[in-house]
Amino acid sequence: MELKEITIEDLRKKSEKEDVQVIDIRPSDMFEEEHVHIKAIQNIPLQELPDHLDQLKKDQTIYTLCNRGNSSKQAAVFLQMNGFDATSIKEGTMGWKEKYPNEVH
């Protein structure tokens, strides 16, 4: 099983053309404090992910997001192991904030 990753730029372009399923896996307080403005983003903290698999669409790629892109890799691998098409977002919210500061609230 190969870990798939996407750049912030490519995800941003994709989200402008189609609905994307993005999961921010940071703790809820971090998500509330600062999150990326993108359609269909939801917060499911990494440690709670196993309890929420039934809320995710198996017929659509899931993009995982964290602060810097490390934990999102773990989440993507976990989701792949559970039958989902999952891709980690490189550089996380920190990279997004650098490139698109007006899209992080």
C-alpha cells in the first residue's frame, strides 16, 4: 500500500472544480482556533478516527489534513487499511497559511 500525497496547491485547485472530502485530524481546540477555509472540511481528531469511519464516504477520496503533514500521513494510511481511498495533504495548515494566508481563519 503506497501512501498518496497531494500538494496544497493541487488540492485547492481540485476543491474549486469539485466537492472534496477533507478531514482535519487535529484536536478540536486547534481546529476551532485556526482552520482552512475549504468546502466539505470536517474535524475528526486522529485518536477519534476509528470511531467515525461510518461517517466517511467510501466512494470519494478522503484528504487528511493536520498542522504540518505528518499526522495526516498516519491518518491516510489508517484509512487505506480500512478500505478508503485516502490522500495526505503535504505541509498541512502551516503550509496553507504560508501560501494562502487569507484562507485560514
